Amino acid sequence: MTGAGKRITGPKGAPLVGVFPQMKRDALGFFERTAAEHGGVALLDFGLKKIYLVTAPDCIQHVLLDNDRNYVRGRSVDSARLLLGNGLAMNNGESWLRQRRLMQPAFHRQRVARFARLITDLTDETAEGWRREAAAGRTVDVADEMTKLTLRIVVKSLFSEDIRDRLDELSEAFDVAQHFIYWHGRNPLALPLRVPTPANRAFLRARRRLDEIVFDLIRERRVRDARTDDLLDMLLAARDEETGQGMDDRQVRDEVMTVFFAGHETTMTMLTWAWYVLASVPEAERDLQAELGSVLNGRPPVIADLPKLGYTERMLQETMRLYSPTWIFAREAVADDVVCGYPIERGASLLISPYVTHRSAAWWPDPQRFDPERFTAERAKGRHRFAYVPFGGGPHLCIGREFALMEARLIMATLAQRYRLERVAQGPVAMTPQVTLRPKGGMPMTIHSR
Ligand code: HEM
């Protein structure tokens, strides 16, 4: 037992269902109110199940870093496991550590720099398409546009040209599988996969197709001599320093699916909100243009420009503060523990919500205000490093962080130099918290050439 500690409080719930209806009505508002009224560790009563909401930076640090071995992914990722198997974002303990060590070098800043050209080339294709949209005065859904672009980037980074004739099939099957696991995760009463419901059958069909495509690509690569230096090559070449062992085909398949899944929806959400900010905050638009003008002066960005695009980076960081793509993630306690003086029992579920922490006046002055200068070295000094966790923290810190930040800066610098996007609707856009934090109804905008 953990012994006595501070008593954890939380919002009052209804009999049997607890706070579930309140959360269902407005999850973001409900979590924000809970943290404001009940502090950095609050208790959510879901009837049969109790969950802790951890939002104070020092308590987050305890869970993700100081005592991270006590907190595993647990049942919260059971649905995603149906698709991602034992990929890095699902994995725990020794197996996780081994995989993380194998994969880490491929995601190092210097190694991901090799994808810069691929990113700007694919972004140029989007820019060409936008020229036609701008001339025709058509409205586009920027969330869709960013999805298509980031999807092509992740697919090409993984498989180079090998996938070209199977790309549509892969994307469609992935879409079906991804929607299913999202739905499955929110429906505790979903029937086991062996029950042939239409939803289960559609998912299994999509997963079979994905497996065929990915296993084929892996096998083709294993027998080929020439190296292509894409992420699949890096995964196949990775060797354990001590044992010299690599991954088997099944593990490579799981990691490929994981990178595919984790690598584009998050980035596309960040970019979609960045376009929203630029269209809504005139100073952000002005300062970004000033920087792009002085550093690039109309030419396309290259990797060497990134250190000079400081405002672009701060603008994206501030976008992720207010619109954290991963708005929530979970852990499960392996043994009894004390978090910030509060007793947490073995088996307890914990939720960490970057969205709530990033918008709390306790850690961020004037939190609703969009102010990229919060991220200058000067202003960041003294701020708790776990007050800003869009990529998580501790040993499980997002492995794709460098890739995502490079990708986002190159895309914004390329497109914002050539186009100004204008919102079709007025007023603030509603947010829907799904796997990532999405704008409700997409982000319809019109494109104007500069
Ligand atoms: C804006 C873009 C992104 C955001 C906001 C984001 C967010 C996150 C967060 C919050 C975590 C920690 C989850 C946890 O602790 O349970 C995470 C982990 C992870 N992310 Fe990302 N991510 C992004 C882009 C990417 C990209 C581009 C990739 C791959 C290319 C990627 C692959 C992963 C993987 C594999 C993990 C698991 C790491 C581990 O447990 O060792 N992510 N990400």
C-alpha cells in the first residue's frame, strides 16, 4: 500500500454512469473545468471505473520521467493494438526498450534531414494544385489538403517509389482500419473480432489487405541488393549493438504501421491549425511573412534555412500549445505509487492531457492569447519543461518529433510564401477531440495567390 496521502477530489457524477455524460457532452471543457476546480491530480468517477486526470507539470514529470517504469500503456491502447500490433507506440518494458534503441538512429535530426528534399518536392506539387484552385476561386478543405500531403510524405519516406501502384489501395485500407479502431476504442461493448459483424469483417478485410501489401514490400526489399535509404530500409538494416540482431518481418510490419499511423494525422492536424491561426491572427500572418521574405525572398526553403526560420518554429510551437494534436494520452499504474502526494493504486488508469495543461492559467499567463514569443529562450526560462508536452516526455518522447517539426516548417515556408488562405466561416472554429484534436467540419478556406 502507498499509505496515507492527500485526498483526491473530482466532479460529482450520476449514479452508475458517473461523469460519463458530462464528458460525452463536451470532453475538452469538462477536463479543463475538472483541472481548474480539483487541481493537478483529479479523480474522474466513471461508475465502475475510476480514472485520474494528471495535469500539473510536476505530476506529469513524475509519471512520464521520474517513475516512468511504473506506468505502462496498458488497456488504453488495446483497440489500436488490433492494427499496430506491438509497434513502438503500443510497446512496454524490455521489448519497447529494444525496439526504441533499434529505431532511434533512423529518427535522429541528421538522419531525417535526408527527407527534406522529398518534402519540398511533394509540397511543390500541392502548391501547383493550389494555383488552379486560387485561379478558379474554389473553396478547399485545408484539413483534407494537409491530410493528402502528409500522407504522401509519410508513404514516400517509408517506401520511396515502390508503393506507387498500390498507394490508393493502401490509403483506402488504412482509412477503413483507422476508423474502425477509433470506433472500437469508444465502444466498450464492441463484439470480439471473431464475431462476423459487418464492422468486424470490414476491418479484418482491410487489415488483411494492408498486411499483404506491407509484407510483400518487406520481402521484396529483403532480397534486393540496392539500398534506397528510406525508412523501410533503415528499419530492415537496424541491428542491436550488443547482439547484432535485427527485427523479424512481423515486427517491421508493426513498426511500419505505427509510423504510418502516428506520423501523418498528428502532423496534418498541427498544419491545419497553423493555417487557421494565420487566417485569424493578423500579427502572426505579418510576422511570418516578414521572416519568410527576409530569409527566403521568394526561393524555396532548404534544410539549411531552418535555423534561420525562428518565428516559423515559434508560431508552430504556439499553435501546438493551443491546439495540441495529441490532446490526451493514457497510462496504467503497475504498482501502488504516490504522485505529487496523492496515493495512486496499482492498476489505476491515468490520463495526461496536453490540451488542458497547455491552456491552464496556472502555468501560462493569459493562456487564450496566441503569442509565439512565449517560446523565445528568454521567455521559456523558468517555465516547467513538463508544462509543454505536445510530444509527450521522458523515455517515450515522440520518436518522430524532429521529422514532424522539419516537415511542418518546410511545408509552411513553401506554401505560405506563395499563398494566403482565407477562412470561409467567421468566428472561432469548434474543436472535436478524436484521436487528434480536429476542427469540427474541417477547415474550409479560399486560396489567394500572393
Ligand atoms: C505534430 C506531430 C506529432 C505529434 C503531436 C506527436 C505526438 C506524440 C506523443 C504525445 C507521443 C507520446 C505518447 C505517449 O507517451 O504515450 C508520441 C509518441 C510517438 N510518436 Fe509521435 N507525434 C507526432 C509526429 C510523429 C511522427 C511524424 C512519427 C513517425 C514518423 C511519430 C511516431 C511516434 C511513435 C513511434 C511514438 C511512440 C514512441 C515511444 O513510445 O517510444 N510521431 N507522439
